[in-house]
Amino acid sequence: MNLPEETDFNAVRAYARSQFRCGVDSIHGLRHWRTVDDNARLLCSDTGADLTVVRLFAYLHDHCRIDDVGDPNHGKRAADNLGRIPANLLKISPAQMKLLDYAIRHHVDGEVSDDPTIGTCWDADRLDLGRVGIDPDEKYMSTRRGKELARGS
């Protein structure tokens, strides 16, 4: 398994921006991705999640959106696109790729997960729902820390 410092997250972020169709001021764009990355790193200190996977999730989960309002297939599109991302950007193991694919593909489904990495990905994203006027709800959080943060603890 690679270490987070082996992954060039600036290059991943640049790739994601090059594919993103919603514009620089999108509520699902770079500002959101950075917040999800910050949330993921905070949660990882408690969850033991794979930091590389959750950071990749932060920059890739919405990169194939084509609409800021309704785009229910963006998770599937983004997961399907993983195989087209240049290999030098995704230096991860097959097990990590499986986690990343699942987390991206299903992040819009409203599920929770017992897997610490998948749960951390989803919680990191859902903790930023305030940007669209939705208060995060602990019943949709997978991790103990995510639940606490949703409650405002």
C-alpha cells in the first residue's frame, strides 16, 4: 500500500478540474473538494481509514458532475472514469481501487458503511452539506466522529 505522500494530490486535483464541467464557482467544485479533503483528514485521525483513498475520494467523487442541481448518475460516472485516469496519478493497490470505486459510486445513495475507509469518505462529504442549505444528520453518518460533528459536538 502506498503512503499518502507518494500520491501527488495537486496533480489529482488538476486532473479533476480539467474534467469538471460545472465551472469554477460550482457548489460541487474545488472549494467543496478541499473541504471534503480537510474533513477526511480530520476524520482519519479517529477512524483509521486509508488516508490515500479518502483524499482521492475528496477530489474525484464529484469530478464528473455535469449539473449542480440534479445529477443522480454523477457517482457512477465518476467511478466509471477511474479507469481512464492516467496511471501515474492513481498509484494505488487493487484493494484501494476497489474501496475508492465503491465509495465514489455509492456516495449519493444515502447509505452508511461499517468499513472505516468508505464511511470516512461519505462522512467527509456529508459534513459539507451546509453549503447547499442542508444540516448534516447523524443518522447518515457512518463514523463515531462523523456523528459527533453532525451533532455539533
